[in-house]
Amino acid sequence: MTELHLWLRHETRPTERRTPIVPTDAARLIESGVAVTVEESAERVFPIEEYEAVGCRVTGPGSWVSARPDAVILGLKELPEQPQALTHRHIYFGHAYKSQPGAAALLHRFTAGGGTLLDLEYLVDDHGRRLAAFGFWAGYLGAALAVLQHRGRLAAPLTPTHKEALDEALRPAAGDADFTALVIGALGRSGRGARVAFQTAGMEPTCWDLAETRALDRRALLAHDVLVNAVLATTPVPPFLREQDLDDPDRRLRTVCDVTCDVGSPLNVLPVYDRVTDWAEPVRRLRKEPELDLIAIDNLPSLLPKESSADFSAALTPQLLDFHTGGPWGRCRERFHAAVRELAIVEGEPRGD
């Protein structure tokens, strides 16, 4: 591996407590010859002193903009609006390849500066399986919040916690009524996490995956009390919920958690809402009669920042230790350039790689 300089940036979103690399894995990278610079961050769950203790260089938040051109900027969520021209290689979840709101503008920022997006969602093996993901914790937290909301015990604003405390809150208490739950996408990472949360809450959910959604039984879906959507669609499919379903007077469904949060994308399988919810207001009422509540938080794993960061970092570190132009990182680069070409065709400005 050629010498690699990783620059762990501060996350600008106030509720983002996670990190893609925890201090113990930063130590592994440094021991293997990787230079690691870490920006100070008041939000990050691991204090900067822990990174400094293992040999990381420490710098101020947002200083990546003046990093050497060969530095690889590592983060999780959205970049700040400036600079407009992005010159570095950036590793993070860009959400720019499914026609999401703002996707074209982000791709233009990269082409303007000659930088590259290495999107973590597309860091996959030879069979297309993701190599590092927060999916389990997203599903676990999505189902956990849905249970607490359905039982009338979800308090806002949300605050980060530990799994032991959340498990304790999930366990059924005297007087809790039984209810039915459905997990769609039950065989994936997020689906498995959702199933664990429901089991901790003392119930076995109905589990649907590809076989059950090819010919969707809409009446059966609406007959459940709680729905957790953990499907990450890659091609357009008929929606699982439609506006007319929400107005069905026989609908038993009362609580929906959309773990995927593909709002605004043509691949959205729950096109019944137009904006996500957040920690301050985690629940939005979509219908008053019969009641229907929506939870759609796009950084759920940040509510369990230590556990989710440790798992993600353990999966990502081996890939960073093998950072080169081919293999999974090469596929990330190819996907970025394909997205740039697709955008150019849409805009009528064909251009090369």
C-alpha cells in the first residue's frame, strides 16, 4: 500500500456523535504506516485526547479544506456548504447516486474541484455486499423507537444512550398491551437489528423480504400495528404504502418507522412523507383518524454512538489498511465517475471520465 494520509473530519451535524474510526483502530492504522489526522469535535463520542494518545495528529474542526491534496478526507454525513469546489478524495455517505435532493449539486462540487467521492454505501465486495455498514444498529434503533412510541413511552428530544439502558426501556412492563409488528427487509442487516429489538421488547415480528414483497399483500401489511421498513431499494418497485392506504378506515397500522429514509428519491418505497424527522421532533403524525405516526430519522445509529462506531470501525479499518486504486475502492471510484457521466447525459453535457 502506498503511503496514506487519512484526515478524520469533524461532523457538522449537531446530532452526529459517531465516528468511522475509533481510537483503538486509529492506533492500528498508525502502526501500519498510515498517517492519521483527527479534527477536534465536541460532538464526537470519543474525546480527542484518546486519538492523540495513540499518535494521531490533532487539528481544528473544518481544517480539512486546507489539507494537502493527497490527503483522504474521512467522515460520515454531509459536507458543509463551503468550499464549493471539492479537491480531495472524500470517503463518506454522499447520498448522491439515487437522484436525491441536492445530489446533482454535490456531484458538481466534486467535478468543479477535481475531487472524488468514495461513497461508503458503495464500498462492496465482489458480490456486491457492503463491507462496512451501520445497518444493524439502524434497524435496532428504528424498531426500538417504534416500540417506545407505540407504548407511549418515547420522550423527546432524543438523547444518545447505551444499549443496556435501551434494552431495559424496551422490556415489557406491567400493563403493556400486546401488538403486532412487521419488518420488511427482515433478512438484511437492518432487518436483523429490528428483529432483535422487537425480541427484546418481548415479541416476535412478522418478517417479510423479497419473496413477500414481490406480490405485496397490502391488506396484511395494514393489519399490523407497527411497521419497520428496512428495505434499501436499488431499482424502482411499487410502493409499500400509498396515500390511499393511509386513508383506509380499516387500517390497523398506527406506527411506521422508515429506517431507510429514501425520501425524495424515485426509489422510495414509502412515498407518503416529504421530509425526515429528527431528534428534537422524532415523530410526525401523518393521519389523525385513524392515528398514524411516522419516525424517519436518517442518523439513527448515532443514538448508540459507541456501539455503532466500534462495529463500523472494525469493519472499515481492514479496508483502509488495503486502500488502493483497485478492488472495493476502485469500484467506489468507478461508481462516482458513472454518476458524473449519468448527470452529464441528463444535463445534455456529455463528458469523459
